[in-house]
Amino acid sequence: MKSNLVRVDFRKNDKSEKAQDNHGFRFNQQKLFEGEVTIFQSKKSGDYWHIRMYIAEDQKYFTKSLRTKSKDSAIEKAKIEYAKILVKRQAKITIFSISLHSAIEKYLEHRRRDIETRIITKQRYGCVVSQMNHLKNFLNSSHQLTDYDKNSLLSYYNYRVKMGAQNVTIANEQSTINAFCNFCYEEGFHTVLKYRFNKIKREETKDQTRRGMVTIEEYEKVYRYLRSYTSVKTIKLENLSDHQAYERHMFRHWCLIASNSMMRTREMFELKWKNVKIFTNKDDVQLAEIIIEDNTSKTKARQFVSRGGEYFARLKSLSKHTKNEDYVFTNLNGIAWSSGNRYRNLDKHWHLLQEALGVTKEWGKENRHVTLYSFRHFGITTRLREGAFLAQLSSDVGTSMKQIQDHYYHSDLEASERNMLKSSHNKLTH
């Protein structure tokens, strides 16, 4: 039975096919389904068989590799592809898929309209953008959306854990990703209604929430290593290019600034020089006043004073791109580390650091799991040890006091707090 859903314009089809045959692009052509489908081999693709059909409604040719050099196999695969086309047309789903990147952009535009109608806040939208960026970094966003099926994200959890994300964070991301998936289904971009994820244990023990800690001794080792890693002597000895040397300096200052400012990874990626004001206080200590904008933060916008102003000053002197709208962390050409696969620039140096310090296995243990995010943890814990006011620290780092108490108040800190209270009591009573 001949379907009315997919038709071939034979007059246009025959003419164009003959024209291209003259160039030898296609050979061994064979028509199927009363001429609606053509299968052929292509010299350009190493003699692999392809399917080709003209979709009159879209006025475009649909062409796809069947990934086989066997004619019998090609015919069977062509039957399957033809059936898929018919099903899609019946369900009013577009045959010509869009890229994952385009689908994400359309989804974000949809969520931006939700801000106008007050369905979501700007802060929540910023969080959605961040979650979609993680998806793009995990998958190849230039690929077609339909290249991915319901099982394509089964390893997403492991990917995010390696980056230091907590279970609750990953669970929220997965929920947003499936909201995106449902949007694509409703819009006819994809036939997948929901992605499958590996199950996450929602219950976290105290030990689990305290993973990722760097000891003071380990931080000192990192500090010394990074100084040697970027020294003139090392750069000359390893014959590094200007680009390679510049990237090392960026990585060094990333670690130092993360430890002192306690900013989140995304906040650092999106930080611009207009958001950093370096100054010296009355005690001759260099500090940095930092503004985190609401569209770059996991929570709301905030402004705080950070230690390590000297690191910002030194990085600014090293950087080639320090205008107000320039990003703080860039490559030598001024391209922000926030663009593309943002973690590629960090991961390479992070692995080299672990290997050099001989801590790869130790930091990778389940009860440790030290990541780059651990520098934020280290900074917060250090401030707590020094007796920082919980309310002020909560405001500076952009998280709740309860979150800090649950995740950063270790037994040693609790003991220190008790000793401080005891000491204060003794002073009052003597």
C-alpha cells in the first residue's frame, strides 16, 4: 500500500539525481517502496549505503547513512528508516531534527518567558542555565537531538560526581533535564519523553556530606607545587609555549582565588573584571570586593569582601584582557574559560597536580573524593576554624547557615567552639 504521508516529487527528484550521478557521488542506486525511497552507495563515504527520500511537505531531501556496505543489510535498515518516517509524520513530529544546542536555546527562551509571567524567578532561571550547561558539556551539543536516546544519560551521575557535585545537586539537575526532554517531546523535536538516569540515594550520612575536604597540610603542598608549576625556570625547562604558560598561571590563580573567595565554580567562570575591585585596608592587607550577579549565581546576587586581593592583582598584571567586560579567567586570546567545554581547561591541570603530588588514589577514595570544588570547602572550613561569624560567612558564600552547619561543621570545629565558649565563660567568672 502506498502511503500519502510521504511523497516524492519525481520530476525534481530525477533531474537532481541525474545531475549528481554525473559527478559520481552515488552509484548502485535502487528504488524501494514504489520509488518513494532510494538507497545508494557513496564513494565519498567509503562505499557505505545511504537512504534518500524527498519530503514534499518540507521541500527537502532526507539523507542518512545506513552504516553498512552490505546491500541486503541496507535494504532491511532502509525499511526501518522508512517506517520511522511514516510514524513521525503521523505524529506530526519533524523529520529534520535540530541540534542539541538549538533545542536547549529554545528551551531557555521558553523559560525566560516564565520569568515575565513570574512562574520562575531570575535566580531560578540562572540555575536552569547552569544545569543546561552541564548537559551540553556532558553531551556533544553540536550533534542532532535525535542522536540521543532515553539511555544516553545513564552515566551522567558519575560524570557530575567526578566534578564534585553533591547528590542533591545532581538530582535537581536531572529533574531539570527531564523537564527539557518533555519540552522537546511536546514541541515535536524528539520522540523521547523522559531520559533514564541511574538512581540516586537521597539519604546522605554526615560522612558523605563531608567528602571533598582538603587538609591544611595538603593545601600547603598544593600551594608550593603551583608556585613551582608556574615558575620561569619550569616553563623554560619544559619549553612551554606562551599559551601553555598562560594557562598554567590561570589554573594556579583559579585554585588560590577559589580557596580565598569561596566562590562556586560557575561564579568564577562567569566573573568579569568589572565585578572585582582590589583595595588595601587600614592594616595594609590587600582584599577584593566582589559582586556576584544574579544571572551567574546558583542563589541570589551578592556582594562581599574576599581575602586574596593580591592574587587578583597579580592575575590582572599577568592577564592580557582586563577591560570591564573581559572575563577574569581566559586563555591567551581572551576566550573565556566559560565557553565551550569549560572544564577541559581545569581538568588537565588538576590531573597533573594530583599525579605530581602522588595523591591521585587517596583523593579519589569514596570517603574523600577531593575535587577542584574542594577549594571552596577548604576556604569555608578555614574561616570557621578562625571563628568567623556564621551569619556573615553565610552571606559571603551565598548559602544558608543550616547548609554550612550540615556540611562544614566537623567534629574538630565543634570541639573548638566548645573550647571558645568555655574560655569565654571562665573569663566572665573570674
